[in-house]
Amino acid sequence: MANRKKDLVVQTYEVKLANTLRVEKYDLQSLKRNQQFLDALEKNSLKGGVISLAYKFYNDQIQDFYEEYIEKFNELILPLIFERGLNFSIPEEEIRDLIETYDRKINKQIEKIQVLGRIKNDKSFNRDLIYSTWSVALDGVQSIPFLLALDSRKIIVTDEKFNMDMSFFASLGAIPDIRQISRAGNITFPPNTFSINLQIMLNNEFRQVSILLLKQKPSNLGDFIRIMTNVSLVVDTKSYLDTDFSGIKWIKNSLRHSLFKKKYFLPLASVIRTGGMIIDKAVSPMQIKNIQSMRSNVNLDIGYEINKIGTIQYSVITKTANYPLVYDEFDKIICRGR
């Protein structure tokens, strides 16, 4: 019994030593820099409404990532303390990689929260249009709270990996009614399409939200999206990319990952309603005039206005005119047809 108590004391000491080391030398800068913002966010998340719902969801994600980081840090450090005591060598490179991974994860969530507030205050934001038409999320169910915060009530989301985990909907305080569908009227849906009716409690009353979940990659949708002629909002936060978009890398990644560089985006870019918005992380403020082309005979006046949102690595792209669009195979870019 005495030995067990001694072991427990030793384990507690080792954990305390690891925690002290982490807090004093290896805590996450993403949290340190944004702690005041996150404290204010926690208070705002209690006010109710769709934007508070998103704030709470992404703030919970941040806390989950932080707890995950602590767990991974302890898995790295505790065996070394156990084996060598206070004389252990700190694995600086492994810790640096761990910090970079979790700083990136947390910063992505903080960006989403900051972007939401700025979009809703942007002059191009048309709440009534978004409320009455369809919104599209191209990077999975994690974008649903983002779209809800922008007052979307009808959502199409592509997520080939979603396994119908009910805990996701529970985290939104939502009650889902899920059924697989293949047709609606004269519309044939891609395989593995699900209709989800959500009831979400907001300010002591339920809001109904309709979701079409397509378990497909966006690039596999083909011309299906062309029939969705009532779309006014497209969001791609690039959550599936483990890529650094900071500094000069942003411009390079923008040229590679911008939706206007993707051929599969052409049908959707064509059907978005005038006044509708595209929220795309991979558009650099360096490109607010247009997306550069190598050929002078390619007309890039495609009826979209790109506006930078502060210093955050997102841009709001507003549709200003309905021009016919084509995908130029030479420059690998969506542009205006002749």
C-alpha cells in the first residue's frame, strides 16, 4: 500500500513537472496572443443567436485542440522524465513540430471567428438574399456553423468522410432528422446524398435548417450543381489543407488553391445569384483587382469583385454581373466567355 502511494506521488510530481515545463517554455503562442479575444468570445457566446452558436462551436474546437496538445506533449515528455529524472534532454525538434501543428489548428478556428464578424459588417453582405436562398460549403460539415452564423437556412455541404456522427449535431444543440435520398421531383442526386432537417434551439425557440449532405468530393459533382440555380453563398475555408498560408506563401498557395483555379468550380461560379458571395481562404489581397493571366486575349472581367477582409487570409468575392464563364485550359483559370 505504501509503495502504491509512493508511485502515485511520483507520477503526480512527474505530471506537475511536465505541465510547468510546458506552461513556462512551450505553451501555444496562438492562445497567448489571442487570450483576451477568446475571453471576450466566451462571454459573447452566451448571448444566444446563430453567430453565438458558431462562436461557441469554434471556441469548443479550440479548447479540444489545446487539450489534445497537452496530451501529446505529455506523451512525449513523461517517459523521458520517468527514465532519466531531472537529467532528461528536451526533444526540441519534436516539440517545435508539435507546437506548429497545434498553433496552425487553433489559428484556423480563430480566423473563422474573426472572419464571421467582419463579413456580417461588410457592405456587400446581403443577409436577406442568403437567408432566402441556398448556401454551399465545399470543405465539410465543420463549415455548417459558419454558414448558420451568416443566416443560412438552406445548405448544401460536400463531405466524403462524414460518418453521420450524431455528436457533431449535438455540439450545435441540434436535433437532426436524416434520410438518404436519390431524387426530388425531376432532380437526380449523386449517390450517397442525405437530406438532413435540423431543429436548432435559439433564444428559446426552434429554427428549422435544411441540409443536403453529399458524401462526395467537390470535384466529383460534375454538372449536378448547375441545376442549383438559387445559390447565393459559397464557403471554402480550406480546412482540409494542412498548409501554411502566411507571408509570401499566401500568394503561392492562392495561385494553387483559389476556387477560380479549379475547373470543377465553373458550374457553381456560373449559377451563383448576382449579389451572392464566395468566401475563399485562398485569395490573396495582392489579387483584389483580378487573377493574373498570361494571355492578353483571355478576358478576366468575369463579373466578380474581390474584397480583402482586413489582414485575415480570406477574401469576400461578390458577384456583380451574370456573364457566361468558361475554363481556360491554357492558363488553368475560370474566365469570361466570349
